[in-house]
Amino acid sequence: MLPDVTGLDKRFDYLVPDGMAVSIGDVVRVPLHGRRVTGWVVDLDPDDEAVDPSKLQPLVAVVSAGPAPHIIELAEWASIRWAAGRLRPFLVTASPSVRVRSLPAANRSARQLVGPGPVGRAAGDLMDSGGGTLVLPPAVSPVEAIAAAAARGPALVVVPSVVRAGAMAAALRRRGLSVAVVPKQWANAAAGVDVVIGARAAAWAPCPGLSAVVVIDEHDEGQQEERAPTWHARDVLVERARRAGAVVLLTSPSPTVAGVDALAGRMGHVDAATSRSGWPIIDVIDRSDEEPWKTSLVTSALIRHLRDADHTVVCVLNATGRARILACRACKSLARCERCDAAVSLADDATLVCPRCAAVRNRVCLSCGGSSFANLRPGVTRLREELEAAAGRPVVAVTGRDDGPPEASGVYVGTEAVLHRVPRADVVAFLDIDRELLAPRYRASELTMALIAKAARLLGPRQRGGRLLLQTFLPDHAVLRAAVLADPARLLDPEREHRRLLSLPPSTALAAVSGTGRDALADALRAGGRADVGTSGEDYLVRSPDWTTLGEALIAAKRESGSKARIVVDPPRV
């Protein structure tokens, strides 16, 4: 039995009382060190001659049904793949959120009352060839693809959010399919339905007779767990399907190299007309003839849309505050921190704040003592004022720190969080898309394409007439060309080759190590000789030829007492 106790990943032996029915995976209650705890049965009748049954304490009760034996085996694999070294985090995710004493009757129909359209046909053809990645435009629903998967047998579907899972479940029920939305309907899923669907945690949900796995928006960062162990639903499901002999279908408007390569490079597309109509009109605003240090982000092309009172306009800039980079108007030097020399930003209270060491000072130039600064890179707060002046109507600022829906307005400006919180838009403008394209991250191109796809989904299909404005000094960048041509898949080959040359995932395995105790852990990894250790700012990057070698090396590396080092396997934004 494995106790559900934080920090304790040790198995204990207990005696099953006569008349108590217990199965592997059941959640049970047991006595442990003077108290009663719950845990999971991970083995029955272990082959251990050192165990004397007469000295074992009995189980107190069977509390609930739990993960099936094959899920426990999958968790053992995942504990190495993501360097966890323990099963508990995965079994917690795989267990029902409420006690399940018994299962209802199975409810399977596998009826598809609506015939397959272009998406269903493309998905079916791809699954017939062994599965792969289906490139779906942002405004095209994947429901047909899910129905095509369910026609093969019980299907497990993972989407990036709970809200989308519920909406897709309703659409599938209208097609006559039986659906269980996890975690709330865990018992129904365990009993057997046509489709088990949910957010990231559904990768661990029960699905008896699994025949097909569908991952919607495999590129979305919501598919990866933020807390350690940082497992990715796509990778868990690819391994789960391999063990079950099920077919895997990934869908995405901007497929990733890792996702495509996980399924041997197999890809499918909908017809050209459906693909084109699923993207909005995209305008690349070329600013390469402008002087970047002297011009505003509020361009004339944007102003035309801002002043159209019938249009809802969303402006995106991933920079909070009033100013991100300042230059003294007197001596032209950049405003830097007196402690660590990093560029300082202007906060809403007009003080200068260092984003690296959090030092705060008054608005004074360290070089000449001047107090007047030029705003080279404005933040959302300052831009709201500029946009309001240009639009002649109220502008609402939205950032990730805000809670609840934004105020009703015709114009919004904010970080990418605004794309989640505004329900609909006629125009979305990325005021400085170069900030994303040139970000110091190896996945910058993929992340930028995903951001463009997210904005495109907010605008809806081409027939709605929405426009996506991309303001740039790099009009010929491959990502922008791919967006205009509605063909993100064209980025895959050059991106794959780029990563191969730099020994980056998926050609190698990568982890980031941060937090207290990271130095000692890095030294232990170097001594182990199974991983290369480099630096990334104050943190460490650990690289190995494959994920298993990396996981084993991280688990084996000795940590100092009290270490709080954080390990992120396959970091999304390094």
C-alpha cells in the first residue's frame, strides 16, 4: 500500500481481513504511525518471504475505487520520465475527486447521428493510417474529429480547459454519443462510455477498452502541469495509447515539433477551402521604414480601426506597467539599476523598479542626474492612455493580475490574458509582435504562432470579417509568412533542423533547475556523468540524450538536506 501522505513515498504491507474484497488501485484506509491515513493498493500478495502475515496490521476499510493497474504502471513510467521519483502526484490525479463505492452500468452507443464532414473525413483517414497530427484552423471545431475517433471504440479526449471540455461534451451528446466529463463523472467513465473528456488531468482518467486518444490543441501550454512533476498530457497519452494498442490523434492550428515527431511525423490536413476559411484576414503592418526609437506603437493602420465605433478592438502587448525601457533625454543613456545594472522600468507610481533585483528608486538618471526620460518601450498602462487619445473612446486595460470579466468597452489593451477574457472581437492587434518573435526562448517561433492562433480563434472564421494586425519590423519573418498563408505547418522542418543543430528538444531531453539547493544539485549531476549541466542566468539547464536517461540522472543526484530545488522537465519557456 502506498500512503497518500506528502513527502512519504514508501510502500507498506498490510493484511486483508477475511471477507474484505480489495483490488489493485483501490483507495483504502490503514493505520500508520498512530493515525489512520488513506492510500492506494499497488500490489496484492507480494512475493516477499521476509513478510510475516501474523505481524501485519489489517486494512481498516476500502474507501473508494481508484486507478486501474495499468494506470499505476503508467505512473511508474511517468515518475522517471518527469524525474519525480515518486508515484503519489500521479495517483492523486488519477483518482476520483469523491468517493466511488460502486460503478453505474456501462453506457455505450457509439452512434454518430450526423454524418462526417471534411474534418471527420480527414481525421478518419489519418487514424486509418496509424494516427498523427491533424492541422485544424483556429475557427474550425474539432468535434467531428472526436466523433470519428469514437466511431472506432471508446475514446479518451483531453482539451486545454474545463470550459471547452464541457462545451464539446454537449456537442457530442447531441450526436448521440454517451459522454463522461471528468473529474466530476469519474464513475461513469470507469463504467464505460463512448467518450471520456476533460482537461489536462483527463490523461489519467479511466476509459475501459480504450481504442482512440484525442488531444485537442496539443500546442497549448495548458496541456502541461505547472507544478513539479511537470508532466505533459500529450506525452502521457502517447505512451498510454502505445501500451493499450490505441490510435492517437493530435489536433492543433499550430502543430509543435515535439507533437508531430511523437507520432513519427504523420500529419493530416483538411481541404484547402476549409483551411483558408478557418483563419481571419491577417494584415502585416510593416514598420521597417520607421525609426524604432522615435515612433509610437499606435500606428495609422491601427487608428483607423480604433476610430470605428462599430468595431471591438483588442490590442495585445506583453508588457505591464507604464514603461519597460527608458532613456535619459539629456545624456541619452539607458536607465539602469544601481545594484545589478539591469534595465529598469517605470511603475504606475512614477518610480523606477528593477525587474531583476526589485530595487526601487526615484526617477533620476544615474549618469547625469536628469529626471526627464524617453519611453522607448511603453507598457500597458501608458499605452491605454495613448490608445484612448487616438480612439476618442474609453479603453480598458486588462492584465493577468486582474480577476473577473473586464468592463464593457469597445477597445481593450493588455497582455495576452486579454485574449482569454474578452469574449469576442472584430480586430485584434499585436502592437509589437517582434517582442514575441525575438524572445530569448528556443520555442519562440512556436509560442508566437500559438499566440497568433489564439487571437485568430477570438476573431472567428474569415466570413465574419475579423482582422488580425501584426505590427512588426520583421515583415519577412517565417512565422508571419506562415500566418498570412494560413499554413503554420511550414515552420516544422526548419524549426526541427534548428533544434537538432543546437541539441534542443525533441532531439535531446532538457530540464531546468532552480531554487534553493540548485548549486549542490548541479554539482551532483556533473559528478554523476549522465547529463550535461549548463547555466541560464542564475539557474541551470540539464541536458541528456533522452528523457529516460535525464529522469534517472535527476532522481539519482543527491540533494542537500533542506534543499528546495525545483526541477522542470521539458521547460516550456526556456
